[in-house]
Amino acid sequence: MERREEEAETLVEAALRILNEPDPVQKARLGEETGRRWLDGSISIAFRPSDPLPAVPDRPARLSTVKLVAPNEMPKLGKGGSLQSRQAMVHSLVHTESWAIDLSWDIIARFGRQESMPREFFTDFVTVALDEGRHFTLLSARLEEMGSFYGALPAHDGLWDSALETSSDLLSRLAVEHCVHEARGLDVLPTTIERFRKGGDEITAKLLESVIYPEEITHCAAGIRWFRYLCLRSQTKMQQNPPSLEDAVNTKNSEDLEEAFQQLDTADSQSEDEKAVIQKFHSVVRRHFRGPLKPPFNVEARKAAGFDPEWYEPLAIKEVITGD
């Protein structure tokens, strides 16, 4: 017998289960199961507005088998010329993907209801979470094929430090984690791929090149899309009569939302609205991201994600604050 709707697990409740699972392998499996259930409709409700606000953990549950050190204490990864170096590089990628799983479910649990986000927001980040879980699983298996395992080397939690910094504001979370950090991954991946290839590891090079790299472009695109959406939503000409919270989240076919997304996707990059969005992005990143962005930038991949140079190039220059 199917559970009644008021008793059925919501997506936010499932996301909390994933965040509270300490084993990274089981976390990825739970994420895969939850994501598929959301996409096939087995989980049909993002959340119930009558439920209390979710108690999202400040830090997701983690096993103590991975030794954590400060970023400046991390040993050098090398350039892939030796097996040891390539193992260290893959280990670092596995660790990053393990945090990426948590970041995807955290944004769903922490902000989806609080910010009255539409159903498409949940679906976008469920899709990102599925990708990150698959990346973690594939890279973990590859690391074991190379004679190592996740936890064999130390790692740092810089990604979650910035998640804590942005834990109270969705705009800043999207800007820093899902735009700046995702785009930085796009900047460095081609060099990483080339290092594996030069080191004779074509298997890892092809995995990164054909699976992970193209999917990471879509993750950056999701960050841009929802940052823009939040900014434009606050303007009266974007949504003068927004749908109700429950309808926006739990209705599968919303013509109003579809029309809104068409407006987002066809926005003129030179419009005043777009300029205001970009200015807001600069302001948020300068407030929550330490220091200027580091070139060189992967302009082609960033552009494919909708992340044009006017968004990030001004942030590569240290802001000079002058007195009156």
C-alpha cells in the first residue's frame, strides 16, 4: 500500500538523510536512489509547508578515516609524472566530489523551502547531485584500480569552509560555491587531463575528459541560472504575481514558471536587468570570497555555462578602496 501524501518522505527529508550519512560510499548510493525517485515521481513533494523548518547540519556527517589538514599543510600533488603523483591527484578529485555531493543536497535542504524556490530548482540540483555521486563512484573505483583508496592520503575541507561562510544566504552560496568554485574546476581540468595523458594514464584522462568535464559545465550553468533567477525575481517586471509557495514547489507543470524561465534563457546580456545581475554578482563575491579570482580562465567552458567574461574578469583585479 502506498504511503499517504502527508506521510510520504519529501525530497528535503531525503536530503537530510543523505547529509547525515557518514559513509561516503553509502552517501553516494542514497543520493542515487533519492535522485532517481525524485525524477521518476516516486518522491513527488519537495517539502510540506506545514512541517517545521528542517534542521540542516552545519557540517555533514563524515567518517574519520580521511585525515584532514589545513590547506597550507597539504602535500604537493605533483604533475602526474609518477604513479604516486597520479594517485594523489585522483585522491584529491575523489575528496572534492565527496564534498560536491553534500553541497548539492545541502542547497536543497537548506534553501529550497526557505527561499520559496520553484520545482525546477530542486530538479536542477538533484541532477547535479546525481552527477557528483557518479563522479565520486567512478573516481573512487579508478583510484582503487591504481592501487590506492579514498582515505589513504590527507585532504582539506576548504570547500566546506566557504559553504559555512555562505550558509545563511542563497545568493552568496550560488555565487561562491556553484559559480566561482565550479568555474575554477573548469579552469584547471584541461591541465589535469593533460598531465594524466602525459603520464601515460589514458584511462583517467578519458574519464575526466568525456564524463566529468562536460557535466561540470552544466553544474556551473545551474549556479548562474539560479543566481540570475533570484536577482530577477525581486524585480516587479519579472514576477508581479508569483505563484503560491506550495504551487511553485509541488506542481509539476507550471506555465507561469515555464514562461519565467523562457524570459531568463532569452535575456539580452546587454540589458539593464542583466547588468544589474552582474553587478550584484560582483558585490556578493567580493563580500564572501577572499581575494581576487585567479586567471588564466577557461573562457570557452565558462561561456558554455553562460558565464561570460563580464561576470568574472572584473573580479580578477583586487578592489582598491579609497577614502573620502
